[in-house]
Amino acid sequence: MSDPPPARSTAAPAAPVGEPREPDAVLPVRSDDVFAGVARERTYARETTFGNRDLMELVEILGFAGPFRVRSPWELEDETGRHLIHAGGYAAVPLGEAYPPLVATVQRYLSQTSDIGLPQSSLSDWRAALEENLVALLAAEAPSHARSRVFFSNSGAEAIEAAVKFARASRPGGTLIAFERAYHGKTAAALALTPNDEYQALFRPLFGPVRIVPYGDLDAFQAAVREIGPARVTAVVVEPVQGEGGVVRPPEGFLRGLGEFCRAHGILVIADEIQTGLGRTGHWFASVADGLDPDVVTLAKGLGGGLVPVGATIAREPIYRTMLPGLESKRHSNTFGGGTLAMVVALRSLELIAEEGLVAKARRDGEVGLSRLRALAARYPDLIADVRGAGMLLALQIRPVAPSRLLPVDKELVDQAGAALALRALHLHGVIGCYSNNAQRIVRLTPPLNQPEPLRDEMFGRIEAMARAYPQPWRMLGTMSPARWVRLARLAL
């Protein structure tokens, strides 16, 4: 029996776009108003009245609230007209801001295709293409993933949530193991895997059970597993390089040994490649490059090309099907995950990273950058305590701006102030850096992977100029006026 012929639509044609109608409401701000330009004072007033007031006030006090304008994919301008080299973006801007080849693809998609925007339970050319490409990239490095499958979401934290559910479905009821100084996000399961009292305290009891062990210590990890009982451990969640933890790399052989031990005991391994993956560290997948063959891989940040939010969870086929089988294949879902615009951007972003050789470039540039930062630390040891790097994921650890014993405040607050002052000092010298959410006195640099080499060299020159201006960290205290210090103290207290 053949299928019935397609039904003919009897609905009235849609009203032409832009046809005048009686408005349901009069909004205080129209898109045309923003296109026309908004006074900075008005934007600041709106943000502090209707948004995250204290965060906006903090960055305003420190002098890098913006708003920022794009001068090139790799250069910005602040509200004063200061020229800034973009090394911020928290590894989510692999191609720079509004990279023309990526923008051109978005424009082409919007003008030439009629695909629906949210193909949640239907076929999608764009989603299918990205799924195949991600699996192919992973399988080229880890052949055991040739039949793996992909689940899309909107962020790294959501990718971790999905990964934890995949693991729990395959190995239910057990403990999850994560590491000290780890950062996996701030949603429920991700927060439980992120051991930082500032983020966790208000929300306990947390998702669990979760055991936290020292990062890079294979003996401690194995001891924890034996104490719990291998059969009662569901999975271990590990970053191949701890980004928010201060760009910390584990000892050589740690990831390989971790994987071998887990495989011998049937424990699943989730590799959090949200910050390290897709070329940032000079490898497509930093975990695989260091000898790990993970069961589940999470991606986000750079996957969106700096234009759209995209998260992805790649899991081995048996794990995937255990969680999403047959009529229960909607057991986990995401309204916007796999949205067509996001898939277009992510597909083209991967293409550009591959076609422009940005993985190898990140490895070369990272070697140059780490060498220059080490030389800088040797020249200014009173300012810089340590430098670290993995490809174009770089970090400077600043020495304390003042002995905490001399100040009537918590040591952690002093460390946070030191990192913030270092970011301010960099900004004043024309470089945007990244704060680290789970490390002390760390400033990170995550420039676009396609940053031109002359601009790369200028960036490190500006960092050197900053160090020359403040050879001891206490000198950075003078970058803020007394009035700013009073405002900061009020905000802190």
C-alpha cells in the first residue's frame, strides 16, 4: 500500500512581512534605536538597572567594561578609543570577531536557504553534516570512535550535563570522580564537578555522589577508586589541561594511565575538551594527543566560531543507544540544540580551522608565545611567579600585590584583586586577557587561532611593556584612583 499523496495547504497565505498591524505592546527600546547608536551612559544605566548590576559595576571600576567595537577580527577598541589586541574570549573566539569568511557563510545561509530553524525531531542537512564531521575528526585521532554519535546543546555546561547522563545511563548508581581545580560549568551536575566553594556553597546539597581527587596524581586517583570500589564508580570527568584552573597540564603519562586503569575496571572516561579542543592547544583533541581514549568527549566554545553558542557531546555508540534507545530516544532533549543557524556556523568554523591549518599554527604560535613569556618571567621575577601554556592557551601567574597578613581582608580576595589589577594593567597597555574562574592570580591569554604573526608579536611586546611599567605587583595599585578603590571596597564588603 503506497503512502497517500501530500496534502495541499488550504490555509490562507501568510501576511506579507512588515504589514502594519496594531501593536500588542510598545517596547521602551527598539532595534532601530540600537542600530542608530546608544550613548554609553545609557547602556551602563540599563545594564546596572535591569541586569547583573554588581558585575557591570565591578568591570566599570576596573576600567574595562566597554562596550567594545571591532576594528578587525583580532583587534578591538574600547569606549575611549584605545586600540586593543584581542586575547580574551575565553577560548570561544577561534577565528576572531566577525571573521569575514564565517560571516559570509551566515549571510549566504540566510539569503539562499529555506531550511527550518529548529529541526528538533526531523532530518537536517546541516546537523547531519556536522555530526559526520565531528565523528570523523575524532575517529581520525581515536579510531575506536568511528561509530560514535553526537548530541548537540547550547553550551559547555549543557554538554557536560548530557555527558553525565550518558554515563549514568550506561553505568547507573555510581560515584563520579573529578579533580581539584577542575572547572566544568555552573549548572547542576557540572557545578558538583567544579570544586570551588564560591560557586558551590549556596547551592548545597549538590548533585552526587562526587569524589574530588588531586589533579595529575594517578596514585591518588587509583586509591580513591579502590576505596569506593571500582564497580561503584560510574565515570571520571577530566580536563586534559585545566583552563580555568590556570592552564595546568598533568604530568606526562597521567592521562594514558588514567584511561588504562579505567578501561581495566569498566569505568567510563569523560574528556572535557570544551576549552582545549578543536585546535586551541595545538591538537584537535588534547586528551587523545596525550594518550587518552575517552568514552565521551564534550565540546563547545570554539565550535561556535565566536558567533553562536554550540555545545556537543560525542559518545560511543553503545553508550549513546543505552541512553536514547527506540521509543525512549527523547529521554534527553534540547529545544535549541542542533538549531540550523548554529549548525551552519559550527560546520563552517571547523572547515576554516582545518583549511587554514590553524591547529598546527596554534602549536607553533604557542611555542613562540610560551618562550617569550618565560623570558619575560626571567626578567621580571618580582612580578611574574609562573607562566604556563598549551598551544594558544597561555597563562601568567602574578605574584601577590600585597602580603595578605597586612590587610584586613581574606587572602582569596587579595588574590582576586591581584588578577583583576593585572587584567587592568594589560588593558591599559592594549591587550584584553581572561580572568580565571578557578585559580589564584592567573591571567590567561586565548587569542584567535588565526591571529596574524605580526600582531602576535606586537601582543607579546605590549605584555612586556606592561611588565616593564609594573616590575613589582604593588605598583599596579597606582593604576586606580582613590575614588575607584573606595567604590571597589564598597562592592567587596
